[in-house]
Amino acid sequence: MSLLIENLHATLQNGTPILKGVNLEIPAGEIHAIMGPNGSGKSTLSKVISGHESYVVTDGSVTLDDTDLLEMDVDQRSRAGIFLAFQYPAEVPGVSNANFIRAALQARLPKGQDIDAVAYYKSLYAKMDLLEMDRKFTARSVNEGFSGGEKKRNEILQMLMLEPKYCILDETDSGLDIDALKIVAKGVNAMRSENRGMLLITHYQRLLDYISPDYVHVMAEGRIVRSGGPELALELEKEGYEFLKDLALA
Ligand code: ADP
Ligand code: MG
């Protein structure tokens, strides 16, 4: 079981190239982190994997447990087990958080089968407790008027409820204070499993103090230019991205 990205090239709708040959394999059970300067294509990679309509794949492949993800619509990819926690989560006015997650779970059930409301709320509340989220967030519209940190926590709540096979977290740590960061890490660590792969996109080493990755990759100019173990993140924190200049990529 793995999420396999091979020679992935993607452009904007107007033809501007953004991803220029990304290769990455995330076997189930592993946590990979991607770091890299702003504008290097990290969010684009996460959105191309999940099927965002702003991008056109021009070469390469993305396969999930041997099935071609690029052939699938966004919702099919989600039901196949891909989850993306957005860098900038959207607000969905008029849809309560509880109904939103319930609808997403319902969409995963076979036709004619209904969610058990009592079991659903029990599970929702348990996960909100883990994330130290107040119960009032069940009735509020999805992300509407949430602070930056509350939105990020809400993304993790969705992830905990949907139990995806592959989780992609795009800078979920940005904008969090240290207490919120620890809570988010607790949620992510609770999801760690030998049946699940995770991709953490992050700008800072500090998230990796709480979620220890198996591998760290550096993305620059639409490619992965360096890979290593957790020590690579520490090195980047100390030395920055100066080395990219030597690669003529900065
Ligand atoms: P990162 O997440 O590494 O900071 P992004 O993937 O967000 O980088 O962006 C990579 C580059 O592609 C940036 O130069 C960004 O401005 C550009 N880009 C990404 N998506 C769009 C878009 N929808 N429209 C215009 N430019 C975009
Ligand atoms: Mg980004």
C-alpha cells in the first residue's frame, strides 16, 4: 500500500508550469514531511493530488494502492481515502460543522444505509474533546468567523472523523500558538497507524518536534531537491535554504 507520485508535472490553467517532475512514495505507515521556501509548489502538489481544478497535469502519475488517482474526480479521490487539510480552509456559511462532517461520512456509506445519530455524536464529541474544541463548534457554520487556529483545529477534526488512508496537511501548523500546535500534533499522532500514510507540509521544524517524521524532503522550483531523515529538518532550521543557491534553484 502506498501513495506513489512519479514524474509529476502540472501547470496553471494558463499553461504556467508549477510542478516540474515530482517523485515521492509514501508507503502506508510512514510520515513524510515536505519543507521548502515559499512559492516552491508545496500547496500546488497537495492540491494536484487531491484533484483541485485550478491545475492541469501534463505528465507523470499519482497512484493510490495501484489505482490511478488522476482519473478520478475530487469526491472519488476523497472516498478512495485521500484527505487534504487546507493551508487556507474555506468557510461554508449556512452549513453547520456537525452536518458537514455527517454528510461527508454519509456519502461514504452504501446506498440505503444511514448514519446512527447517537453513535455519530458520541464519536464527534470524543474527537472534539481530544482536540479541546468547545461543543459550540458543532452548531456553528463551517469555519465561518473561526480564528486561524480554530480553522486549523477544525481541519484536524474532519480528518479524525473521516479516518482517511492518506492525510495531507498543508501548513496546518502555521498561525498556531504552541498550545494549539501541541493539540493538533496530538490529533495527528492519534491517527498514526501502519495502515495510514501522512504527508506534512510545513515551514518550521517546530511541528516536527511533536510529530516525528520518517523522512523529510525539500521542495524547490517544483521539484524535490533533497531528501533525508528527521535530522534534515533540524539542519534546515539552522542553515536555511542557502544550499539551494548552489543548486541554482534559489
Ligand atoms: P508553496 O505552497 O510552496 O508556497 P504554491 O504551491 O502555493 O507554493 O505556489 C507555487 C507557485 O505557483 C507560486 O509562484 C504561486 O504564486 C503559483 N500559483 C499556485 N497556484 C496558483 C494559482 N491558482 N494562480 C496563480 N498562481 C498560482
Ligand atoms: Mg503553501
